[in-house]
Amino acid sequence: MKADEDIAILSELEKGDKLEDIAKRHKIAIATIRNHIKRLEDEGIIVDEKYRLRYKLLGMQQIILGLDVKPENLLEVIKKLKALKSVDELYRTSGDHVLIANMIGKGDELAEELERIKKIEGVNKIYPAFVEEIEK
């Protein structure tokens, strides 16, 4: 498959479309899509398969957390954040924040985790944004 077809199929999978429907639209066999997905996973292109949830409806909170970190402490901070149960995803970025974490948990637990994160050596400042609603 071509790169643009890869992107189209992966985008449809991310939206939750069924393999049968995708196969029909692209006029290919379901087995071809499965084999292709396996290859992309093996190559590290597909990181994981996720369901998107509205955590608020489950009595939980989701936080998108920006972190400013001293460069000399970056790897140690990453290691400590990866070990936290509430950190669902962690990204190194070139934007306004060196790291961005997606955190999920109960309100009180997340507040405690934020306090712990603030105290990690090398973390200059944190910028939590509480997700209220998923728009897309």
C-alpha cells in the first residue's frame, strides 16, 4: 500500500471504523489490512490501539500537562514520569513545553500526583489543563 493509503486506512481505524467497512471502501481484503497493520506495528509506526473515553462520565479526570524541565534533568524526569500510574501518555516536544503528559485518574489522586511532579528534581514548572470535553 502507498503512504497516502496507509494514512487513510489508519485514520479510519483511529475513528473506530470496522475493518469490513474499511476493506470495502478501499477494495482490499480484510486479511490484507490485518497484515499491513501488523507490519506497521512491527516497524513501530503504529504505537498502540486506543479507545477514546470521556473520563468525566466515569467520575475521573483527564489532564493534559505541559512541563518545563531543565535539560540536564530531562532523562531522569522522563523516567520518573513513566513510572507514574496516572501518566497515560508522555511526549517529548519542541513546542512551548519540553514534555507533555496525558494524565488520567480520580480528582484527589491527580492533585497529589501533580504535587509530586512539581517536586521532581529538574521540573521548573507545570501547566495542567483539565479536559472538560472532547470536541473531535
